Amino acid sequence: MVNEFKIEIGENMNAFKRFNFDDTLLKAIDNIHFTHPTMVQERVIPRVMSDKNVIAQSATGSGKTHAFLLPIISKIIQDDKSTQAIILTPTRELARQINQMTKDLLVSFPEIEAKVFVGGTELERDFRRANSQPHIVIGTPTRVKSLIANSALKVSETKMIVIDEADLMIDLGFLEQIDQVSNAIHSDAQFLIFSATIPEQLQTFLSKYVGKSEVIVIDTPKNKTSIHYSLVPVKSQDKKDKILKITKTVTPYIGIIFANSRERADELFEYLLENSINVGLFHGGLKPRERQKEVKKIENLEYHWVIASDLASRGLDFDGASHVINFDIPKEIEFFTHRVGRVGRGQYSGVAITLYSPDEQHLVDILEQKGYKFVHEDIIRGELKEIKDRNKRTNRRKQQASLDNDLTYKVRKPKKVKPGYKKKMRTKLQKLEREERKKHAVRTKRQSRKQR
């Protein structure tokens, strides 16, 4: 009977057998169509299975969620009706998504119970739901802390805790709640911490609970071959018009437009809506019910485009996104990485379009220094087409400016000002400019011939 089960799993599962998962978990992995572990799974799973603490620095889309879910499920003692693992996330949406991923795996484990607890829902109801002491608790720090403080959730014997998106947790002010939850669990608990960056405040937390532990750094290639990186120039005041042209030109499976603030997102949403674009809105300023409603609409493919703040790039996984547009370039490069990481995942390809205005040139420079390589493009006759490199255009503008500046001294204001003198001065300057350009063209041709 055992041999028949192994044949049903198939040869593709050889890649996950190395982690010593039992046949039931291998079958669950097969059911979600995983064939080979990602880099973060390769490096994290063995440590978790060996009961070691984990600090992993990994970007969105690297497969980190299953890097902790698979070993946690493998280690759950089904007959022990206590909470054995807690998974903390910074947002309600991410908690619900992880809960769904967990449920997908637990189809093969009907005896293991997992429950999600987040803010924006009735607290009394969660008290009753927590009394069953689910094997796996998934939730936001404030709600989980409240359940523990009111003795609805008993965690003194909990020996596994995951802190996901730890740097965002700190940004959102959840460090105190995480500290209280960590104090309540077993003193020998295993900590699994995942973060895009390791800020100073997180270092203090790590010293207290984890001690000395190697940081597993998963370098995400800046220029993934599955992503087309497009760079589109625009004047600051014309950004909305450019977005409108792009959204009318490109038809995505799901497209996400990122703005740097809720206010910018709201403004852009209203503008595109007024211009008959099929667009949704998602950011932290929406009420809980509104956010849940929007998530369902996005999952049901009711929108072509979704305008989002950076909360969505970190706390919500739009499955199947094909296009990302950066309406604003984020000030922190990590956010750019998370945004473009929404596309080009798995076997899929994607497009990441970045608009840049003159005052964002330095941010483009930083992105290029970090390894991003862009194709310079613009909307031309209803299509996104390649144009000249921005540096070449900048050099040409500088050269032109220098020609203009050199000639202004030749057009002097007359001592006696008469009506129309400005027009005459402008005409004279334009004539001098034309003559200078002709001379410049002749010189360029001569130099070109010499080089041949």
C-alpha cells in the first residue's frame, strides 16, 4: 500500500524528499503543484527541521511562505491539542493569504487545525474561536496579543513562532506587541524571522530572543529575465496623462499601479475612473470591510488595473499579476524591489513600467547603480516603443543649452528702447542660433570623416 502511494506522488517529488518529509506531506506538496524548492526553501527548511532559529533576508516572491509552512506542518504533533505554532504578519490580508496557503496543504491533514485571527473582526467571537486551541495560529500582532492577554489562547507550550515581514512590522509600530507575544510562549521556542532588510530596531529584538544566528541572505537578481523593465520619461505635471495613455494602450491580466502615498493613490484613482478606466483601489486607508471587498474583486479579476500604496507590495500577494507601473519611484530601493516582484514569478513573465520626471533622475541613477537595467520606452502612435537612452538625450539638451548660452551675449539690449525691441532681439538670437547649428553640423561631419 505504501509503495502504491509513492508511485502516485510521482517522480517530481524527489526534489522535496531530501527534507525527510513524510509521504502525506509530499502528497500535499504534489497537490499544490510544487515540483522543486526555491532557493530560500533550500536553505531555510533544513534549519527549521533541525530545530534551529532562522533569520532570513528575502524579497517578495522568493517562496518564503512555504519555506516555513512546510516544516511547521511536518513538525505538528496531531494528537497534542495545543497551539504549537504562531505565525505573525503585519497585515490582515497577508494573514488571510497565509491561512489559505495553510488550508490548501492541510487538506491532506484533516486532524491539524489552523485558524486566522486579525483586527477588524469581532473580538468576542475570536475569544470563542481561540478556545479550541488550534495547532497553528495565524494572525496580526495586536489581535494575537489580545487573545493571549485574555487567556483565550494558551501559548505557554508553543515552541514555534514566525515573524513575517519583520521590517514592515517595525515600520507599522508592532514591535511592542510582538515582544509581548514572544514573552508568553515557551522559553525554548524556535524563532523563524523573515525580513527584506535588517534595521537597527530589529537587531535589538534578535539579540534578545534569537542570540547569535547566521542571517540567510537570498539575493534576488535585479534583472530577472522574466521581467521586462520599461523606463518612461514624463514631465511632472503630465504624469496622470501618461498613465492614462498607458492604461488605454496596455491590457493586463492584472495590472498594479503603485503610488508613494494614499493621497496620490486616491487622486490617481479618481482621475482614471473619470476617464472610464476599469480600475480598483487598495491601500491602508480603506476600512476593513472595504479592503476585504476589494481583495475579492481583485481575485475575481473584476479590474484591469489596481492602484495601490506600498502596503500592497509587502502585505498582499496579487496572484497572476502581469504588469506593474511605478507612478512614483519609491525613495527606498527595497520598495521598488517588492513592487516589481509582483510580476515575473514562477513560469510567468511580466512587465514593470517606471515613470520618471526630471526631479526623479537621481532615483533612476540609484536603481541603475543597484543593477536594474531598463529599456527606454514611450507611447508612440498607440504603442509602447523603444526610444533613445535618457543619458544621450540629456547630453544633447546640455549641448543645446550651451549653444544658446554662448550666443546671448551677442544680442544686446539697445540703449534706447523702442516698441517691439524684444521681438527683434529674439529674431536676431534665433538667426544666430541657426548659423551656429550649421557650423556645428559641418564640424561634426568633418570629425566623423577624420575618424573613418
